[in-house]
Amino acid sequence: MKKTVGVGITGGIASYKIADLVSRLSKDEDINVIVIMTEAATKFITPLTFRTLSGRDVATDLWQESGEWKVQHIGIAEALDLMVIAPATANFIAKMAHGIADDLLSTIMLANTAPVLVVPSMNTNMYENPIVQANLTKLAEYGFEIMNPASGKLACDAVGKGRLPDIEEIYEKIRQMLNDKKDLKGKKVLVNAGTTCEDIDPIRFICNRSTGKMGYAIAREALLRGAEVILVSGRSTLTPPTGVEFIPVWSADEMCEVMLQKQPECDIIIGAAAVGDFKAANKSEIKIKKREHKEDKLLLELTSTPDILKELGKRKKTGQIMVGFAAETNNLLEYARRKLEEKNLDFIVANDVSEEGAGFGSDTNIVTIIDRRGEVKPLPQMSKERVAAAIIDKAVELF
């Protein structure tokens, strides 16, 4: 069931950045977004922008008529599962702390019973003012969640604390607050992701098409559900989820070493990385020069890389859950079952990477989950976030 997030935008220069946040939330298939703007916020960015991004009217006026709610500020407040105030100016923080309700957003805040996330953003001197700090302390005592602002150069050219945190961090915080499943609390999850790279010479290397999207989604889902997460990532352009222990690696040997080192402390191990099967038998220490003639051939001798999951499977502890992936282009279930046994896994996630809507680079996936009992559960095409949730559900079930 979709959760409804109210995004309250107040009159700070950082309000233009919230367009990116609303866009992210609107694309999330588990979230509905209602945008509420103060009059001051509309001086920095127009309601039209947010109406376009959210796909619904933006609430700006306490007195405007609404076809959706009988009493607008009460209807909006009752619809919310989470209220986010971003950017939260010093003025609006003071209003919330003292129960002042003189416009639509502040009136909604008094009628709201959902959790509240406050994201302050302002000049450093204003943020550090004892009055503002006292108001933030009071909001925290009321149960509001307060995000610390980032440090850096501000719009007024001052340098210090007061910048709006990265939108990705705000989005991750919202997802965490919306997730009422905490079934991995007290557990430690080890995930690998991305593609490993094997050097041919100092310039060139062998890799594959993996982007890391599936593994990063799994790490994020485990984190949202209360786990302590270690993400060991090969090459990827993705930003690691805020809150994970992130360990970047390059080659399969390096990834294997890190995974083996971390294995004993973890309850669940999920191998989502596309680990390369081959590496150069003899890596050149200098750049290999181009052949002078087109017909001249360069013969590259390859040797196998370590089978990381198989090595982990040999060292699997009692009660430890191990999950692998079988990314294939043919004989999907046959190869998946073979890997399940050979690598001593509890279940495997099989997907045909040649299928449209599945595999590397796609935002969706089509997978079949096969466990050691022989149960085969095909899933329809869905976002990689939902596939990640299904994988974590299965791991929790095995506990």
C-alpha cells in the first residue's frame, strides 16, 4: 500500500533543490506526494514546477477551495504518513516550536499526527543562534526528527554549517522513516555489487555490463529494515546508500579477500555482484602498443578468477543465510539449481539477462527465486527495489 508524504517547502534559497526531491519521491512506486508551499517559498520557485513533478495540485493558500478535501488543512493532515519540512527556515522552525498557525503549512502542522522530518537550511549565524538551537531542541523533544545541515559555502557567500543536505540523503531518510518493517534489527548483512575489473595493462581492463543497481537496492532495503549493512562494491557509478559501511574494490581477488574477511561477523550474505570469470594470465606492466598492421593479432591468455560465493560457501557458519544470483542467457533454471548446490546457498535468484526488462542497466528485473527445498517462485517484472524487498523477505523467512 502506498504511503503519503507531505513535502512542506518554506522560503529559503534551497527551496529550488526540493524539485529534485519531489521528482524522486514521485517516481517511487510506493509513495504519494502532496506538496505544500508557504507564500515565501513561491518567491523562489513556482508551484507550477511542483505540480508538474508531483502530478497533483500544490497547496499554497489556507483559504483556497479544494475539491479533494472538505476542510483542506485537516484533510491533508489526515492523509499523511510522514511530513517533511525542507528547507526549514528559522522562521518556520520557530512557528512549529511555539504552535503558531497563521498560514496553510503551519496550520497543517498543528493538525498533523504523522511523524515529522525537519531539514533546516539557513545562514550559519542564524542556524547557530541560541534561539534557533533552542527551538530545534524543543522540536526534538516533541518527537520531531531533525536532520543536521551540511557544511560548505552558502548562497550569502558565508562558509559554514547551514547548507541543505544532499537530496539523496533526505530521500534515504524519508524511506527509512516510512519503513515500518524492522525485521532485520540486530542483524548484519554483507552485500556485494557492481562489476569487478581485471587489468590487462595499466590502461585497459576487462569488465562486464553490470551497473550495481540490483546490489545497491538490496543494500538499501536491508538498511531500511534495520540491519547493519556492509556493501562491497566493484566498479559502479551509483552513490552508496547513506548509512552503509561502503568498501570499494576493483578486482575479483580483492573482492574475494574483503568478503572472506567480513563473512564471520555477518548473518546474511548476498552475492549480487557480477564477478568477472576471467582475468589476464600475465598482466603487462606497461601499455601494450597497438599492432602496426591490421592483420597482426594480439593473443590474450586468460585464467579463471576466484569463485567468491563458492569460497564463502565452504566457510558458511551454522545459521548463516547465503544468497546468490544466476544471471544467465540460456538454461536458466538448470544452471541456477547447479549453482545453488555447488555454492552451498540457501536460495538463488535466477534471471535471464537477455530478456527485455531484466538484467544489467535496467531499472526493472524479472527473477525466479529457487530455494534448497526445491521451491520455485517466479516473480513478474518489477522494479529492482521491489525485487530487493522480495529477496530480503525470503531471507527473513529462513531465519
